[in-house]
Amino acid sequence: MHTKSPHRQSDSPKEECGIFGVFGVEKAAGHVHRGLFALQHRGQEGCGIVVSDGAHVRSHKGQGLVSEVFSDPTVLPEDWNRGIGHVRYSTTGSTRIHNVQPLVVECVDGIWALAHNGNLTNADKLRRMYQDAGAIFQTSTDSEVLVHILADPMYRRRPQRVARALAELRGAFAFLIMTKDCVMAARDPHGFRPLSIGRLGDGYVFASETCAMAQTGAEYLRDVEPGELVMVDETGLHSSMFADPPAHRAHCVFEMVYFARPDSVVFGDNVHEIRMQYGACLAKEHPVEGDIVIPVPDSGNSAALGYSRESGIPFDFGFIRNHYIGRTFIMPEAEQRSAGVDLKLAVLPQVVDGKRVIVVDDSIVRGTTVQRRVAWLRSAGAKEVHVRISCPPVAHPCFYGIDFPTREELIAGGQSVEEIREFIGADTLGYLSEEGLLSPFENASDYCKACFSGEYPLSVEGLGDKNRHESLNPELPFNR
Ligand code: SF4
């Protein structure tokens, strides 16, 4: 979650992350390693892997990229057959090593490991209640509340313990949970975050994005359904529902706009194709005379190609990206973000000099980055700079796991499109409409677009308290 709302604390755990797991797959550590490589774009601050052979559990995690944390390939047993992994992004202040996942805890009935993508909107409330009851938390992540519910005797001694525990959570979550005996995967009832199931040999694979399956040679089977708990053990795959999905799902449309990799299938659609459609739609909604269409690489590539094909204006590369630096949007510190932008892109004067340039980007958050890029294009000789954005103005914070700043910091939170155009110094500025954003989807009402519209699919105000009181298990210690 990414707003200074009452939910937000200085060491807030709100994040966008990637998770990957396998069961019944030889050399599990290597496969999870490769899966995390493919998911690196979802988080670059820290990562970890936990593996098991059915009797023992080993874990390794650290801060940095997958290639840095796992520079020694023998750090984990190579031939064990089950494991889960996590790549992490976090907001300012929560980059400490103890927050890096998977979380590994020893309960009275054995070791549990847990990896989470999303944001639990009732985590603060649950944490306070367990702390009041004497629990000690070891991290500042929202994910840890699930550990405490699982360890609670009133859940531990009951059948369907994990399903009951998951039903207590609110907000956005895709979880992988591993014990020595099994790997489990679950998605929140709204299905905010993606999570897929694949087959690899005789075993199973779980991944935030299907690109990670391709990387490991796994075959995509299907998505974990919203409200579904999937468990894989020695007897096979077992599915159950821990909550009834609401009338409409709330798939995060920003996964399509920015976060997911173009070669992934997310919520049933290929990300590249959807972005191409966004670009084509943008060309229809905001046509302009120009000489070339250039993307802000990499997330603007597909939309720029779509714009070029629809408009008939040639596509070219006016920016060259340095691939050896992380995506600035997912670097937590303001200074890192700023420094990253300076190092990330270079302009090709040979391409833009003397041209009317249409530059396609995925989104505008604060506005300072695109302002700088427009200035670069002009100083490289661009005659005109027309900015096209493949989503509507981001005017509201996200409470479900994407790190947008506060509404005050979002440039579209308080300024009109014309004011933004003036601020960034473009000749024209055009955003994709909300209709255009949802036009590729058969069931548009199954997508969350709250950061554009302000219509939150889960109530934001008093969310945790309100929902918690509705669903409280009267047998929890603090409720008895
Ligand atoms: S508010 Fe925006 S970023 Fe957050 S889940 Fe909804 S669509 Fe995604």
C-alpha cells in the first residue's frame, strides 16, 4: 500500500513482488533460481529461496538481485525436490534483511515457509490484536500476520486450518506456503495479483507470471482461481475454495500497463498484445501529425508499436536503455530513483534531430521523469515532442500492492491534463481513456482501475477494522 493513510507506517511492508515455487521437481533449487531470474522485474531489493527434501528445510536469502544473492550456486542443496522463492520490492524504510522472504518459522508442528505478493489491508489490525495477546513479530511485513494465524491454537487444531487462516485476510494476496510435506498456493477472492500453475515433468510449478514457467521449461496449466487454495503433495494436486469470490473480480489492470513482462500471460491475456491494443487505441483517441513514434523502453515498447501501426507513422528507437540498471519505478529511495533515471536512458540524436517525435510511455506518476525526457529530446534536436501515455492519469494511490506515492505527490492527483502538459514541456499530451484501458477485455468489470478512477473494489476507509469485525473468528484468543 502506498499512501500515507492511517494504514501506512514508516516501515511499511507494502510491496509488489514475485513468487515462484515447485513440488515434485528434481533439482528444485535450480528451478526456483531460474524462476526468480525471470521475475526479477517484479522486485530487485531482495530475494530468497527455501527448499526441502521432505525431511529437512534449508533457506538462503539476502538483499540485492537474484544473481548477487545466489552467486554461489551450491548455497542450497541442489537435488531436493520442493521449494519456494520470492523477489521483493518494498517502500522506504522496509528494506531490512529480516523482511526479505520467504519467511521461515518453526511452529509446534514443524517448519513453515511463506512467500507473499500483494498487500493485506487488515494486517495492521491483525498485528495489533496478536501483539496485544502476547505475540512477538520478527518482521515488519504484512505477510507475517498469516504466520501468527496459522500458529494460533484455535486454527492449528482444526481441519482446513490454512483455508480458515486465509479467510481471515483482506486485501490483495498471492501466497505460496511450504511445509516439509507440501506446497500450497492461494489467491485472494478478488484475484488482484496473478498466480499461475504449471506442470514440469511429474511435478508442479507456481509462478506470479507465466514468463517464469517458460524459463524453467514448465507447461502452463491454468491460473490459481480467486479464492482458491491449491495444495500439491505426494498424492497429487488438491483444490479447495477458502472464500466465495465476489460478483466481480478485481484483477489489477496496472499489471497489464506496466508491471508484467510482455511475454507473460496474465489474467488470461498476453501482456504484449494488450499493450499493442492500448497503443492502437491511443492513436485513435489522440492522433497527431508526426515523423516518428518512439517508445520509452522497455515498458512503452509494445504500446508504441501499436501506436505506430495504427497511425502509419514509422516506429523507431529514440531512447536506448541501459539494461544493467534496475527499473527506476521499483527502486525505493528517492535518491536512487533520481540517480537511476539519469543513468537509465540515452537519447539518439541521429533518430530525433529535426523530427516531430511522438513518444509513448506507460504512465506518469510524479511527472518529473517525463519532464526530463522531453527536455532531452528537445536538446537532441526534436522539432516537436508529443507525449502519449498508454493508461489514464494515475490520480489515486493503490491500496492493493503497487507503490504509488500519495495523491498529493501524484501529478494527476491535483492537476489537469493541460497543466501536466505544461509542466512536462510537451507540445501535446494524450492519455488513454478508461474505456480504452478496459476495451481489450471481455469482462471489463473484472478489473481494478482504482488508481485511475478512485473507485476502490474494497472499501479503503476503515477497511481492516470494518471487514475484520464482520469476519472475526470468535475463537481467536483476543476475541474470546
Ligand atoms: S489501484 Fe491500480 S495499481 Fe492498485 S490494484 Fe487497482 S489497478 Fe492495480
